[in-house]
Amino acid sequence: MIASFQTQMLFPTNMVGPPGPLPRSAELVITQSAEGTVLHGAHIPATGKVGDRTLVLGFGGNAWNGSDVAAYLHQLYPQADVIAFHYRGYRPSQGKPSAEALLADAPLVHDFAVQRIKPGRVIAAGFSIGSGVAAGLAARRKLDGLILVTPFDSLKAAAAELYPWLPIGPFFEHEIDAGALLKGNAVPVAILSGERDDLIRPARTDGLRRQVANLAFDRTIAGAGHNDIYFRSDFQAAMREAAAILLE
């Protein structure tokens, strides 16, 4: 029962709305895990003429669908190719969601995207729970940069702070230890957090900062919460600034 509750709270697939419109240039794509699970995603090509191609891989929060992640990142980085997938268990992708599955699928998404685009540079952008997925990818694939939005050092610790009345410790089944995944990794990291984030508490983001070996950009958006941060013009400007620094 506790395990089922954890899964429902961390991966609320029934709360994810249908994808919004994509640019006409967007293409729907699929890839497949070794055991045959089909994952669906979207590729939005770079706008205009490009030379050395930059790929931005998107890993959304637990209530985002992959197409909307791609559309949001394309708005921020129109000169880059953007690819994002619906997490396993998030329609239309097959399977059941879990931290283990998301971490395992990230390299599959990376390899598919790199083979498709053959970019000169690759950045992974992770939002909320997706920041942990992006950190896991950095531990398994060479990246040119990581952009982590409202990130945490440990999903278990973040859940324990959010649900203090639950026996999280001995029964937690969906740990993503982002701090350990990034510790000692030379990949340049950008961290963007919200001053009033009440889901990922400041202590969890601070814990991650202490373990990042190459913190290239760090910005706390004044007055921003966990969900409204995405609509803030200062956040969007910071996202563009972060990418520019990572790609210098």
C-alpha cells in the first residue's frame, strides 16, 4: 500500500493533460527499450540555418508531458534542436513509471537523439524530478552541460520533508540521489531555483549545490514558487543566460 501511494504521488500520470500545439516543424518520434517498451517523444528542429548543431534534451516534472516540455524549451532555445519524451507510463509511452525506469530510459533517449541529430554539443535540461533524471544521464553519458531547475540532492530526502507524517525512510522505493550522481563529475552545471519553492525545499537544493563539482551558473528567482517559476520573465532570461554560459 505504501509503495503504491509513493508511486501515485511521485508519478501522477492521471493528472497530466493532453499535449498543447507543437510548431509545424515538429516531428513525433519513438524509441524502444531493450525489453520492448515503446517511448514516444517530440523533436522540434532548430529554427533557421544552423552550423554546429546544439541538442537540448528535456526531462520534465512529474506532471508534464514530453511534448509540452519540448515546446517550452523550443521557445527558450529556438536555435537548438530540442527533443523530449513522455516518461515511461505517461501516455502515449508504454510501461509503468518508477525512478529506476526513468533513470534507465534517459540514456536510451540520449542515444536516439544523438544518432538522429548528430549534434556538436548536447545539453540536458531537467525540471523538478527531471533534474534527477538529467543528473543520472550525466553520470552515464558525456554532456556539454546540465541545466537543473528546482533540483534536489535526494528525492527521498525531498519526499521526507514534503510528507513528514509518512514513514518514508525505510520504505522509499523511488530514490534518485542526484548529489551522488553528480559528485566528482566535471560537467558544467547551471542551477535555477525558486525563492518560495514549497515542494523542493531550499535545504535540498543547497545540498545539491555542495556536491556539484563544476557549478557554472546559480540563480535563485526572487518570489518564485515551484510551479509559477516557469511563467516568470526573469526565469526565462536566466535560462537563456545559463545556456549561453554552458556553451561558451
